[in-house]
Amino acid sequence: MHPVAFLTCLMAGAAFVPTIASAADAAAVAAGKKKAAACAVCHGLDGLSKNPDAPNLAGDNADYIIKQLKAFQAGTRQDERMSIMAQGLSEEDVKQVAAWYSSIKVTAEMPQ
């Protein structure tokens, strides 16, 4: 194959990678939203907790959420409710719930 033709094909293929990743991300977010319905009791429908004992999850980093859920599953982090809730989550569930909460946009306003 001619080098220019090869480069053109390579670039065309690379253009589809973000679309595929975005579609996979969108599917994970949608699945996570459904699975996070059980979390809404403590963490709020929008990830902004109305319960002073539960943290806000909206806008948190997905890797951080995954790490914390795995810590609850392993027993290295403990909470009466979360230790039980996390046990019922599969690896895929954890990733999808994290994708949902991390996808929520949060804005902040500096005090005057």
C-alpha cells in the first residue's frame, strides 16, 4: 500500500475511535443512571445529597468512586449502609455507577 494511502486509512480509522468510545461511555452512563436509583435515597437523585451523613457524588472523579466502592466491597472502608450496598454490585455495575455520577456537571460560584 502506498504510504499516503496507508496514512489516509489510518487517520480515517482514528476518527472513529472517539465516536466508539463516546457511544460506550454514553451506554455506561445510561446504565449507571438506572443502577444508581437505589443510591438516590442517600445521595440524592442528582448526586447532591440531602442527607448530612452521605457525601455528594455528582461530578466526582470516576476512578475515585470506583476505588471507594471497591474499598467498601473489600471491607477496607466501612459504613453500615454502604458496606451492604456495595456488596451487591458487580465490577461492571461499579464502573457504570461511577460513569453516571462522574458525568453529572456541577458548577461552583465563588463568594463575593
